[in-house]
Amino acid sequence: MFVGQGSLGFGDSVDAFATPPLAHGVPGFRLTNLSNSSDDFALELFQGGTTSVGTASSSDGIAELSVTADAGDWFCVKVSGSTGAYSLMGDLVAEAPAITDVRDSSGSSISSASIGDVVTILGSDLGSGADDVDVTFGGASAEIVSWSATGIDVAVPQNAVDGDLYVLRSDARSNAWPFTVGVSSPAAAYTTAPDPAWLNDGFGPGVYLNRTLVSFDPGADASAVSAALDAVLALDSNRSTWTEVGFMPRSNSYLIEWSWVAGYSVGWADTDALFDDLAAQAAVAGLDAEYPVQLASIELPLDHDLLHDAGPNKGAFAQVGLEEARRLFRYSALGGMSSTPRVVLVDTGLRYGDDTWNADIECVTGTPAFSGGVDEFPADYFALMERDGTGWSATAAPGHYAIASGKPTQHGNSTASVIGARSQGQPDWADGTARTGNNTNGVLAAFELQGVDDEGSTPETVDEVGESIDYSVVVFNVFSEAGSFTETASEIPLFMAMDEIASNPAYDGAVVVLPVSFPAAPPFGLQFKHGREIEDLCRDHIVVASAGTGTSGTIGVGAALSCLGGSTPNAIASDLACYCPERSIVVGGTEAGGNGAGTDTWAEAFDGAAVDLLAPFGGYTVATVCVDMYPYPSRGYHVGVAGTSYGVSLVGAAASLVRGIVDDVTLSDEGVVQLIESSVDDVSSLYTGTGATGRFDLYEAVERALDLAGGLPAHMLGTVRVYAVDYGDDVLVAQDIVDLDAGTFAPYEAGVNPSTATVTDDGCYGPTDVEVHPRGDVVYVLCSDSSEVAAYTADDLSYIGSVSLDGVTEHYSELEITPDGILRVATVDGSGALLLESFDSYSGSKHINAETLYDTDIQTAYGIHSSHDGVEVAVVATDGETTGEDAGTQLDVVAVVDPDPIGKTDSVVTIDDVAGASGTFQARDVTWRAPDGSVVVALYGDLGPSAGTDYELYETDWTSLANEAEVTSCEDPVSVSVNPTGDDDIAYLSCQQDHSVAVIDLASVSSSYTPAHHLYADLSTPSDDFLPTVVDFADNGRFVMMGFQNSTSGSSWVTTADHDAVPASSTSDLLRGDVMDTMSHIFYKPRGMDMTPLMSVMSPRPGTVISGVRTVQVVVRDPSVLSVAFIRGPTTLCVDHDVLDGIAECEIDLSTWTSGEHVIEIEATTDSANQYRIHAAYTTP
């Protein structure tokens, strides 16, 4: 019924929700506590007014209740409790019809009868009227003689066969009741190809004037059918003969082809008169002409492989957040899929199950022009169903393509590609190996993540959720008979396929995707009603259909009378909207990302009241061997794929994924439809079509599904941890933070707080630094002794994989990850050149070749730090000399790197060679200052604390500022960190010779700073036992993380210090027990540390190309945050005050933004009026 989130706070005591009128079932409501520390939420239901009919209180974070519904009643759901966020889901569990007995006219129980006999079916919940139910005998529909809620009299239909008897409502199917009628083999559904010469398109796409689909009463036998048709033949002397050319036994429908006397010119008036004469026959139940079925796309590309985009980070998949969604899924806490995602696709043929990339014998005469590659449609995931004279059967791999519009087409492969093509099968984490192209998988295959194993075993032995999922895609070819290239694409084989899908239990629960359309011709006053077929299909399936695609920007290509009022150019869309709106989705089109000003505007897609959802119309780029259509083979990339065929495939795959994530007890099929239709960006400001104006957001759909399934990971639910590595013991350690103002660690809990991972088990030796991904889901460890970067899950420290470095690092070298997810580390190659190596942390493969920043006499690269807006990166490296800075080639350097915002390559590099700094030092660490954008460099000297001739700090902005400064009582600093919020200009320095962390104020540039405080790791008096190794501010500027290495006993510590308490202290020398808390792990040689980001941009991924309307979604892990503002330059785009659920959102219209890079500042304001911020840079085309 509905899926949503809310929060109580700011004095609110209740929230209230209303449902629409309900029938046939038990409504249930489930509340999930997201952030109410008291866990005191309560639900109360009111039915039809003020009468309370049920209550429930939350326990262990869940409140559930259900009540019996009376048809037509409304419910009001009241949520009360103390401050906190929740998600609320309501659903309707249908009470299925129940058959308890079948009796004959004498009242005796029976299990068999003859065709034509009237029998009585007894039971319960048998619908609300004769029009609400269908009764089938072996799949054939019966005529209802009389009806009541507990008994139905029906006549055994002409096409009945031995099998199961069912009572079917539009929302549920009864239990199976075995029943025999003396016929064991059903008549086969069949159709023959129409003669194109009879196609008349004078009123739109047209009809075949010589064909009529006639639906007869269920009791009409062959003689009654012949008598009715003969009678119609006799009513007009120009009619010559009739011939049966197709049959659909389930609905007792015959496809009739008419002949006229020689020389007679047949027109619309003759067909209209024919319909009138047929309608007058008592045995005729419905009529329709035969219409050609259209593919819902502008072009019919011959394609296999999906390319991610036509340019970096652009295209349909980028617009709906595929990359962000699959990353969330991979690192989710989902314990297992509730069911296998399954899609049934009704389209053209399918080429599948071999390992030849675009080796297409139908496209290239003779020997395929190209071969090799991967199996993009493996037979264990894909299947092809085709029909012949005896029904539907599977066509063995490699299958074949059908004919559409007179040409061989791979349209079925193209739509199947969007659903689940494996697309070169490259894994998410390839050990340092670059991808061969900017490709991605189809939707389901993207979540399958082939060949990835969290434990790093090779070959993979364990296939876990988040690494790999099973899925199934079955393609029904409605354009050709098995093995034939005779085109028969009309609504007759389409509805034959729908009947097979609806009646075959093998397909129950699969999502049905219909990327086809056909109009109904308006001249006929009586039309065949497809409602029964639509209802049958929807009963056990979610149906996702394309609205249809026009040509040349027009939609006036024909119209069908619509139950919605007015007309629609697609009869399927209209029927779904009328007969099963709650279990179907009709998908319209909007221009995709990456095409500039046209993004999110009305595309060449049918629109109107039937459209439930928009999806990218274009932006699907496929690799093909037949770029320019048959018969011109040319391997390359086909960019011009466009149409609602592809949008509907994307949405259908998403619906099957959600169905697989959430079990059907928690979320019904109707709930899945509502979740999909409400996971949108509102593009109404740009979209000029009618109907729905929400463009689908795959990331939001997956996030909400995981939430309902209890699969959101801990890093999405507010958990904040500090991570640290131990260079001596080769371990990665993590412990929760429970007070984000003071930096207080969670109490010790064996195996949990802290948790550890021995990195040498995974081939990582000498860990020197750790970085947390901006999303908070993965931590990366720099392994200096093994020259690699290893990745671990943030929640349980499971090993993911590693990438090798080209250069070398040292045991104080650092790692950095920028907001766009690019992992960067400075290394030195064998010739002494300073390199910057970069990796895309989303794909795991090396993003660019190492860039040379400085090519002369560098010995060690140490510190690296990104600017506050994430656009630039600063790096420091040393020549290793501690006896003075030469004026020659041996120099320490500070480099600022400004990468290209799109390609992440071709960086602009600016060098400061620190030649202006005198004394004896090595450049060891660098950090950015929040107020002015300059950097501060820690200079490590070797003359000892008494020498007084060397400098500890160097400040530069690479233009006018080049300041060297001495820090008294702070010799040999190896690490420096400045408050990132800009609230103050306080810096913390790890001073190894003084065995303390010095606290200084950089508010005014000076040649000499005197620390206001020193922090020591000792519990009593300061001593020389501890060497501070690293220092780093928390995101919110409220506390500082520090590492201290014990030089005598080996018992070393990682601590946090309350930044507010430090300057407020009247004591200059502060000990570990004064203002610090200590991690519950004994270190040997602590090195790098980092923490879970307090805010993370989850979608769209920073650093990408975006356009149109996009919703920026941010996870907020700080419970003290009251609001989050989204700011671009001087303009506040929006402020989200409802962040108690841990999510802040801002829907942004980028249509008027100029081309280029734009930085969005995301500013959190806490309950104590403190502010801190993160940044996300995007490029508009």
C-alpha cells in the first residue's frame, strides 16, 4: 500500500498516514526504528473513522500489527513515540479464494464432468461478483452461470482438458482442485503470418483489413463457431470465404481471414460492416482486428555488449545511479536473497549461450567477421522460447534473431543486454589490471559481480550475497516461429505468449517486461477486450510495459479508446492502467544524462494518463558488429540506441531485483510496484509531456529495498568507527566511537570493540596508513613493504582484494582518497622520480598510469592530503638529505596536483621546491588549512631539540606565500593536522624528539610559534617513553586522533583528544588520562588512522558528469545534526531539516548551469550550532 520514512522530533508527538479503500485481505503494517534510542514507537490503527482497531509497540526496533479488513474501509495509521526516525511499510496480504468442494446438479461431490455440464464450485472468498472472477478448467475459461461469495455455477468450457480447476480473482488464485473432463491433450495455440499487402495504415499504423480476431462464448463448440461465421458470410454478397488462421483455446478465440469476390476493392467501410455483423451473432463475445506489434524504440540496433557510456560517466545507467546502487548492494548486510530475480522478456529472438562476441551469422553472410570475447548471455542465465504448431518450447543455444520491420534484428539481445548482459565479465576488483574499456554490465549482471570473492580466494570458492547473485532472463520471441525468419509480429502471438506466461507455473513470480506496443484502430465501434488476458498475466506477475516510442518526435500515430478517458497510442499501456494498475508499471521516456540541455526533457515517447514512471529514453550505448544495420558489418560502438524499449528493460530488471531482495511477506508485488514508482527524481520542471513526471532512481530503489529487508549496512545506520594500522604487528584495528563531540570510544567488547584483521594473511606487509572510502563502506590499507593497497569491508574487516603499486613507499608514507572515490598514493620509482598513482575505488582497477610529478633525486614520498573541496591534492617528498637543502638538484618538494575533473588524468602540477626554507630537514607531512587554502608542511630535522637552527613548519600557497616557521619545544614533527572546519586555525603536530603532540594557533602567519599545550601518552608525568607517530582531525573538528609508539615496552596507543577541552585547559602539559580516550587495543607501532565519514554523498557519485534533475542523497551519521544545507557558490540550493532518519536530500535542477566543474558544499549544523562540511564536485556537459 505504501512504503515511506518519517521522523518524530521538534516537539511532534504523532505522524499520521491514510490508506485507500481496501478489499480481499488482511492489511498489515510494519514500523522499523531507525534512530529512536528509547525504542518506544507505537502504532495505532483506526478504521473508517475514529474507531481504534489495533495497536502495537516497537520491540527490538520493530512494531508490527495486522487486522481483518472490511471491503471499502479506509485506515488511518498513527505513529507516536519520542524523538527518532522510522520507516513504515503497509501491505495487503490477500485472502486467496478457497475451493472446498465441487458438486453436480444433484449436490453430489464430483471430480469429473463432461464438456458442457454445469457444476457448482463451493468455497470462500470467491470474489465480489461474477465480473470479479474467472474459472478455468485445465487453463480454459468457463462461462459463469450464477455467482455468490461461497458458490459459483459454471459450465465446463469447450476447450477444457484434464488438469486443475481454479477460481481466479484479479489479485489471487485459489488452491488447485484436480478435475477431469475426458480430454487429456489441449488444443495448441497457433497463428500464421499475415499478408503485408492487406495492411492498411490510413488511420495510423493500421490493421490487416482481411483479418478478424473473434472471441466466442466458452461454451461455443466448433459447429457453433462455423455457424456464426457462415451467417456473417451470408450477410454481404461481396464476402467470399472465411479461413481459420489462428486459435487461442484459453479464451476460445479464433483468428479468421476473410476473402472477397474477385475484383472487389476492400476498404475500411467493409471491415467496419464486418464487425457490425459479427457483433450481432449471439455466440460472439468480443472482436478485434489484427494489428502489427511495434518495437518501442526508434532504431533497431544489432547489438550485444553494453558500453557504460558514450563519454566518461555519462549515459542512462549513470543517470539512474547504477554504479552507486550496486556498490551499496555489494557492501550491504543482506544475509541472502529472498528469491532469485527473474525476468520474462517478450521481444524478438535472442542469440545466447556461446563465447563469441558479436559473431552473428544472420548479420554477416558466411563465416562470422569477428569472434572471441566472452559469453555475454550465458545459457545458465538466459533462455529463448519460440512457438511452432504445438505451442512454446525452448530453443537451444545459440538461438537466433528474428525479423522485425523486414530486417534481421537483435532488438531482443539489446533489451536483454540492459536487463542482464555480462558485458565482458570484468570483475569489480582486478588486481592492478586496467579495464579494456568503459563498459558495464546490464542491471542484474552488475549486481552479480562475477568472479569477486570477499575472502580473496583464487579461484573463487564461495559465492556470497553482495558478490554474486543468480538471476534468470527468459525471452519470448513473438516475431517469428521457431527457426523461421517469417515475420508474424502482431498482437495475436503477443497474447499467445502472455497466455503461456500466465498459465505456466514455471513463470510464476517473474517480472514480465513488454518493450512492445500496438494501437487499436478507432473506426470500429466494438473492440475485443484484453482485460481478461491482462488480469491473468498480472495475477502472479509484476508487468512492466513500455509506453511506446514515436517517430520524428511525434506521438500522433494512432489511438485506442482508453478506459482512462480520451485515447492512448498503446493498447497494452491502456489495458494495464485499467485492469491491473497496482501490479503494473507503464514506462515513458525522458532524455538521458550526458546530452546537455535536453536532459530530463520530454523524449520521443508516448505519454498520457497511462504512464506511471519515466526512465532514460536514450543514453544506452552498445557495442555492435552491425553498426549500420544489415548487411553492413562494422565492429564498433553504436551510440544511437533510444526508445522506451530500453527504459522498460531497466525498470523491469530493477523490479525483479527488489523482488529478490525483499521477501513477499514483508513486501507484496503491489508494494514492489509502489516502491519502484516512488523511487524517482521529480523532473516536472523540465518535462513537457503529460502523465507521470518522476524519473526512475535505481539507487533509491535498492536502498529502500535493503532497508525493508534489514540489509542496510552498519555504515548506513549511523555507526562511526576509528580505524588504525600497526606497522609492527601487521594488523588493522577498528573501534566504534560513541561520543562524536569528545571522541569517546565504545566500551571494550571482545572481538567486536575493537575488531582486528591480520593483514599479512592477505599478503599485505608493513601497513603504514589507512583511509576510509567517502561512502564509509570500505577501508584501504597502504602496505609499504609489499608495495600494494589492500581493501577491507568497513563493517567486519573482510578482505576484498588489492592493487599493486608501480613505485615504492616508506613506513611513514600516506594514502589519500578524494571525494570522487579516486584512491591516490605518492611513490618513488627506481630513477628517483616522484609518482602519483591513482585507482578508481569504485571499480577497483587502476584508473590511470602513474603520473610523474617531479623527476629528480627523490628518495621518499611521505604525506598526501586532498583540499577541502576535494578538487586538488597536495604531496610532499624528500630527497633524504638532513644536512641542508641544496640549491642544486637535490630538493624536497611540495606538489599540488589538479587532475582533469572528467578523465582524472592530465593533471596540472605545481611544484614548490622548498628552496626558501633554510635549515636541515626532510618534508614529512602536509595538510590543507581551511581558511585560505594554503598548505602546511611538517619539516623533520635531525639536530635535536637543543640545536634551535632548523624549522618545523613551512607554509605555501604556490604563489605569494612561502613562510618558514620554528615551533618551540617541537623537534622532528612527522605529522600535522589543522582543524578542517575553519572554526579556528589550531594545528596539532607530532613532535617526536619532544615525545608529545604540540598544539599551536596558526591564525596569523609567523616565523615562530609557541605551543599552548602538549599532549603526552603517559598516565602520570611526561616521559621519553612515547613517540607520537601520527595525528589527524575528525571531520567535525571536535576531536583529534593520535598515535603514540612506546620506545621501551612496546605497549603503544591510539588515542583521541577532545578538541574543545584542550584549549580550555589551564594546564599546558596534558596526559592521556586528562582529555584523551584510548582505543582498547595494545599496539606495537601505530601508524596511519582514519574514521568513518560523518557525512557521505551516496548518490550521484561525486566527480561524475551529471545534468538535468538529480537528487543528491547524503548519509548523516552524526545524531546531533539538525539540518544539512546544499550550497553552490553564494547560492543555497536547499536545506533539509528532516535528517533524523540519517538521510539528507536535495533535488537539484542543473539545466541552467554552465558547462564545466561545479563544487557543491554540503554543510551540517548541529544542535550546539557547530558547523562542518563536505564537498562534492560535479561536471555539467
